[in-house]
Amino acid sequence: WTSYSPTAVKAFLSIDSAVSYLTALLSSHENNEDLQETLIQSMCAFLMGICVHFNDDDVADFTKEKLCILIENRIGLERFQDAIGGIARHEIYSRTLKHPQPAAKEPGDLLLDHEFCRLLKKIEGTVLETVLKGSSSHSAKDSMTTMTPADSALVSQYKDVIREQDVQIQALKKRNEELDAQNEELNGKINELQAEVGNLRDQNLVLRAAQINLGDKEVVVNNHCETEEVEKCKAAMREMEARISEYLGRIQELEKAGDKSDVERMLKEKNEELETVKKDMDDLLELLADQENKIAVYKGKLAAHGEKVESDESSGELDTDDQPESSN
């Protein structure tokens, strides 16, 4: 409400301690990172600049010249320039300037309105130029005193570029913070997955050990079953050998009786029976050899797993039983 209104500027400057309050806020050199504090200082600097530019010198204590001297001595021209441009360096300024209708997601997005941002963009350069021209140090600088409107427009254009770059920097910083947070979250998930993989490996080792123990028990059971089958085969062989001995004895008795034809007939029959028995014995021997091979394999597996393997007492019996067959 003070812009473009010398009367409003006069009314404001007539308020006791108004200028001193603005000066105290701007002369404070505290490095405050709070956005609201930064915006307040920028608005104070902009308001003092408006009071200089639209001042018609009706208030004797705060004429245009005296305000410029006050800004130079109490605040400093560099700090004043930095403060008056502080608003434009924030993302909220650019966003509000581009969108006339507010679309705020948070309360902080409503700190500025569109019309104020338009006013700041329009007269910031002019107000700052008026303050710099009115300062004593600025009058000694020819480059500043001879600034043309074209130069002012160029400076304003450069400021706009700097503002856009500042906005981009702020956006990149925000994106970097988001990526850092995502990185930390992913690292946490990786650690959880690594711990889960370790647990699964331990469970796999336990399952393998249990499977080996079950396999050992199965080998022992199969070994017991095969041993029983071998014993049955040996018993059958002994029975057949006894029958063969019986048949041979009867043949010898018939030969002694002298009945040659009957003896030959019976001998032929017994020879046929003998061949059949021998064939059955060969089959049994093959089966026995196969069973012994299986037993040897099972013993090897048991020994590989650290089990104690007792000597097979039946092996001696098997060798003894095989000798008569080889002699016949």
C-alpha cells in the first residue's frame, strides 16, 4: 500500500519508531537459516526502499537523502542489496509469481501472494537504484551514477537469470536430500536381505545334515535286508548240495546192484536233475555275488560317514561253501 503513494509513505514515516524498527531488523547480522526470518528481513529492506523511492520529503527527519544515509551507515549498502534480493532467491517466490491462483499443499506455501511478487519484480531494480544513487559512496562511482535505463534493464535481466538458477539449485538440493533418504532406505533393505540369506544358508546346512542322517539309516536298513537274503541263498545252496550227495549215493548203490539199464536210465535222470541243480546253483551264486557287491558298497558308504563297520563273519562261511562246488 505504500508503493506509488507518497501520501502513504508520509503516513508510514510519521509513525514513531517505524523506521528504527526496520533499521534494527536489517542491521542485525545474525546468520539465520529460517525462511520466515529471511523473508521478513527482505520485506523490511523492500519497504525502506519504497520509502526512499516514493518519498516527497514531507517528513523532515526522513527525507530521501537522510534515509539513504541511514541505510548506508546503519545497515550497509551490500547488506541492503542482499536483503532486498533475498525474497527472489527462494523457490516460493518463483512458484507464486508463475501461478496467480494459490495451490498450496502446506501453510508455508502461502507466505507470499502473486500481486506482491509482481510488484517486487517490477520495481525492485528501480527502488534499489534510487537508494544507491542517494548514497554518498555511490556518488563517487561513475559506473553506477551513469547507469542508463538500458543498463538497469540488463541488470534486472541478469537478476532474473540468477533467481532462476537459485531456484534450480534449491530444487536440486531438495532432490539430493530425497535421493540420500532413498539410498539409506535401500541400504537398510540390503542389510535385511543379507541377514535373511545368512539364515537361509544356515537352515540349508541343517537340512542337509538331517538328510545325510536319514540316508545313513536307510543304508543300515537295506544292508540288514540284503544280509537276510544272502543267508537264505546260502541255506538253499546247502540243501541242494545235500540232495546232490544223496543222488550220487543212490547212483553208486544202483551200480553195485548190477542192473545196468536201470542204472543208466536213473543215471541219465539224475544227470538231468544234476544239470538243473547246477544251473540253479549258478543262478544263486550270481545272486550271491550281486548281494555281496551291494553289501560292500553299503559298507563303504557307512565308512565314509564315519560309522563303524564290523567284519562280516559270514564271509568265511561263504568261502568255505564255495570250495566244494569248485572241486566238483
